[in-house]
Amino acid sequence: QQQQQQQQQQQQEEQDSSLLSLGELDETVALHGCESLAQMGPETELPIWMVQHRRALELLCQDKDIWPFMQVWVDEPFHKNYQRIFRGDGWTERAWVNFVKADTNTSHRTADFAEPWTAYTERLATSLHRFSAYPMIVVNFGQTQLNLDPKTYQNLVVLNAHSLEEGSLPFSFNKLQAMLLAKVKVGVLLDSDMVSLGPQADELFDRVEEEIDDKYPYPILPVHTVDRDPENINSGLPNYKKFACRRCATPTMRWGAGQYTWTYWSLPFLAHWVSAKFADRDEEGVPVTQLSSDEELLNVALWKANATKEWCAWQPEGSNFVWKNFFVQHTPRYPFHEDPKWYPFGTPIAYYFQHSSKLDDNDRALDILQEHRRDGRKWPNHFSHAYSFYASFAELKADHPGVSCMM
């Protein structure tokens, strides 16, 4: 994997003729924003990913109040990385996208402790640096600089943007904003408190590109551990959480988690619903004002669109999946986070990422994964369901054809 990354970096450096020059990156001028619309030219002269981006901007930029939040800058230490990763048209093919608020007063808080979010972001960046062939784009919505070394993380770019909090929206909606700002053709949104479990996570990009196109332009979410279908309110299961929304669409699939995947085909759909939330207006009969988080907004928007595709859980929540399940090939309890309507036999798992709120456990996971990598050992089977592990999702599906989620 390390050799593959070095070869990829060498190939990129050999293509300097297609890169932006350093002189074109001016810290005083936004990289792009609503002002870019006038410079983009007619759709007939644009490649298809720019056409979709233009349509998204046209939706968002109708509201002058949102203009400041569509601006983005390259963090100065990451200029060279940006040149290498983003080509002459300002787009990159595939990337992990993360959003964070770098601020001395911003912490990841639970009942017992508080840790700076940037510490989690560093662990995530370390895991991707070790195991992934694809870059990581961090959109920083904070007021201070991220303490990450661009020479250590040569496959990382930090972008800076204004937080939607300044527009009176909760911080979580910056997740959707990061997707709109990153200029990634195929993207996967990761939270900072996640850790890559190995090179198998890169499989996700091929599947995202296969499933999200002009015929199905919607973001695809992984199945959530929590069931919020109003029809299941009397299930009595511990993973049920009530969701009440008058006039919201009927669910078309299980509630999805906040780790979103998309392609450039999804940008107008995202812009449509972000603009509605920014204006706090009803949209397509949906009372957007009742939706208090990005996850609620996107789930309801997908139901309204009659969307039906969802990933199996590829980011199991918890602090000990690495050493209690993945490496010892011991499946979690069965059925795993079941519900009576969509997954009565539980949801399958793809061990791509660990999603943990404990920094010490993320450090322990990184140590175990690094030791395994250094020893050159074969990676464990990374799909599991119903007391069995599988080397491929096709094998899992053959044993359980009724599973409705994809991988």
C-alpha cells in the first residue's frame, strides 16, 4: 500500500504541466463562490461535473445572504498539496471529505470528558495517510488554523470557509456545505471521530461511482444503528428513537447515518435542500423548519424523492470493534441493530471505519492496525452478518439474499 501511494505521488508530480501555479492561489481572493457563476460560461461549454456544480450554484446563489458561505480558500500551508491533488479545472476525482471547526473553545464533549475536535481529525488523517490511496479534504469552518503538517500528510488539503452558524444554522449543517464546497467528483463524508480500518475502505469509491449517476443522482447513506421510522414506534427495541414530523414524506428506507456519499450528480439535489433550510422555508410540502439537523434534513429529502438505495453499515459505532470483532473475526450480537420493518434480521457490517467517541480507543485502534500493516499480514475478512465473516459482499449476499442494503 505504501509503495502504491509513493508511485501515485510520483506520477502526480510528473504531471506538473497540468497543475495550477502557486501564483494563482491568492489568500485574499476566494478560490470559488457565487461570484464564479459569471465566469463559468454556458453549460454547453462545460464538462458534465461543472454543469452540475453550476446548477447547484444557481439554486443557492439566488439568495444573496448565502453568498459569504459559498466562498472557500486554500489554507496557505497546503498550497502545494492543493496543486498536486486538484487539477487545472479545480476538481479532484475522488476524496474523503471531512468538516471541522478549529477553535480553541471547540471540543468533542460527552458526559465524562472533552477533547479538541482537531485531535480527532489528526487521528483520522493518520489512518487515511497509512491506508488509503485517495486524498482527504478537510473543510475548516473555524477561526483558527488546523495544526496539521502538509509535508507529513501529503495527500491532505485544508480548505477554509465561513460556518453556517453565522447564518443562524446549527453547526452540523456544515456537513452538507462541505460536500458542496469541496469540488470532489466522487466523495465520502467522514466525521472526525472515525478511523480507517485498512485499505479495504477504498472499495467504497468504486461502488459510489457505480450507484450514483444521472439516473439516480441522490446521495447514499449507510444504515443507521438507530431506527426512526414512525411506523415502528411500538417496536420496544432499544435502538428505536422517535422521529415526529408533520407532513414529512413516508419513509422509503431505514433511517440513514450522517456519513454521506455522493457524486457531482448529487450537487443540485443537495443545493435544493440546503437553500430551503437556509431560508427556513417549506419545500415540496416538507416543513423544513421542523428538521433540526443535517441528518434529519437529508433523510426526509431522500424519502420525498422516493430514494431507495442505502449502504450497509460501513462505520460501526463503538470503541472496541477493532480488537473485539474485526481482528479476531468475532461477530457482534445477532441480530445487529434490527428493526421490525426493514431489517428484522439485523444489518450487515462492512468494517471500513471505526466510529468512536473515545480518543484513547482510536489511538489503540491505530496502534493495532499499524502493527498489522508493518508485519505484512493478510487483512481479515471485512464483511459480517449473522455470526459469519465474509471476504466479499457477494458471498454475504449469496448466503442472505434478502438483505436490502448494498456494499
